[in-house]
Amino acid sequence: MKLTVRGFDVFKKYLNRAAQESMVEDLRGVLSEAPLVQPVTPSGKPMSVRMSAAGSLGWITDRTGYRYADRHPSGGSWPDIPEDILSVWHTVTGLDRVPDCCLINWYGEGARMGLHQDKDEGDFSWPVVSISLGDDALFRMGNVTRGGKTESIWLNSGDVVVMGGEARLAYHGIDRVKHGSSPLLRNGGRINLTLRVVSDAT
Ligand code: MD6
Ligand code: FE
């Protein structure tokens, strides 16, 4: 089922349980090579999510700023983006272009993500695709400028969101996660994957 909320295309239950499980298995492999880290914003505040990435570039933040980087903070290169994840990107966007980055955000109990824009990429005509796995999360969508009305929906495990067109630069965030609401991840929690084209160069 697809719905559109404020320009965000939301594909409810896009992945069935078996597809979710095999994606989580693939992600365990990725995370064994590129472990989750707790990022620190340039202001010195630790973020509540833990982060890693796959692909040619990962998004990182530390005291010196935030940026796309071709290596994990520990120095290793990022693992390849698993095929089943790439296949979601190609199917929902209809694009041949492969994304440069699959950002992996892990939400434990109490983690959230403040309202933000995704604007560190070179070309905003490419969409951003997000995949939710595990616990339910309250996703808030706003406007291309800060403030104004917002609208929230619950994202459940297996849901896919495409942020393109006018919504590409809209503010959005995760207000809260219902800890333990999904049995997918052994110890609870939520994984969100965002797939992005970072630069137009090939
Ligand atoms: C999340 N998602 O769902 C946070 N960004 O945990 C995002 O920040 C996001 O869902 C760009 C496009 C879609 C998203
Ligand atoms: Fe985002």
C-alpha cells in the first residue's frame, strides 16, 4: 500500500517478514566489518542513535564537523551495499544509478532524531530512500523551511519511504521509538537505512 504524506511516498509493509529477516542478516555482516559508532555533533553533543554505513561513502560527524567520508572512523573502507537493499532502491525509484551511501542508524531505547534536512549531498534531484526495520517509530514530516505545520505517521518494520521532488529538502525526524514493539531484532531496537546519491560524479 502506498500513501503520500506532504510529498513523502510511504510504502507500507513493502518488505515481508522473510525479506526483513534476510536484510537484517546481511546487515549483521556489514556491521561486523563496519561497527556502529555513537556519533558526536560538532557542538560536542553525542547523538542518541548509533551509526555506520555501507557503500562508497558514509556520513560521519565528529568534533570537526559532519561530512561524507570514504572510510569508517576506525580507518577501514565501508562494506558494499547488500544486493537486497540495492534492489529496493532500484524498484521504488526506477533509477539505474546506484546509490553511493547506505547510512545505517540504530535506535536503542530512548533514541530519537531531531528535525533535520538531508542536505549534504551534491544534487538534490536524486531522491533519498529510507527502509525501516524493527521497532515502530513516530516519523514527523515538516516543510522546506523550519517551523510551520508538521504531520506524523508511525513507520513499522518493512516500511519504505521515498523522499524526492518537493519533499527532498523537507524537515523530518523521529520523535520516538516504541521499544520492544517488533520481534525482528533479538534485543529490540530499530534500524533505519537511508540510501543516497551523494555526488553526481560516477
Ligand atoms: C529515520 N530518517 O527514519 C530517520 N532521511 O530513522 C531520516 O532521517 C530520513 O527517513 C531522509 C529520507 C528519509 C528518511
Ligand atoms: Fe534524514
